[in-house]
Amino acid sequence: MITAFLLINAERESLGTLGPQLAACPGVTEVYTTTGEVDFIAKATVADLEGLADLVQDHLALLDGIIATSTHLAMRRYNKEELSAAYDLGVD
């Protein structure tokens, strides 16, 4: 499985409607509106790079109101629960 974060800039008129459309795309698991340089950040989980290409090229590209996207692949994942469990087992 591949996890990617999609940074999305949108037209002002689309800000109120684009979030649910992004969330409905296959592979998208979460969508956030944000402050700063991008309007939305979407988290996607897909089987492989071909699935990511399908998501970006065949789904996101068809949505009205998207100005630009930037796709970032996740390399490693860290979270408090897994780190706590490792320390509880004596793993350093």
C-alpha cells in the first residue's frame, strides 16, 4: 500500500464544494481544509503507483475548480501508540 498526501489549490468559488468531491474520489481517505499556501490536503491510500496515477489523472483532473496539485509520497509513519508499544516491549 502507498500513502500519499495531495496538496490542492482551488479556485475561490470552489472552496465550499470541492471538499466532499475530493473525499468521494477512490483512494482518498481524508480531506482537510487548511490555512496557508494550499486550500486542501487530501490523504490517499492506494495499492500501488498505478492506483495513485489513476486517482490524480482520472479523478482529480476531472474536478472543476482545482488550480494545481502537488503529490507527496509518504516514506515512514510514526504515531504515539506504536512508539509507546515498542518501548513497553523493551525495543529501543
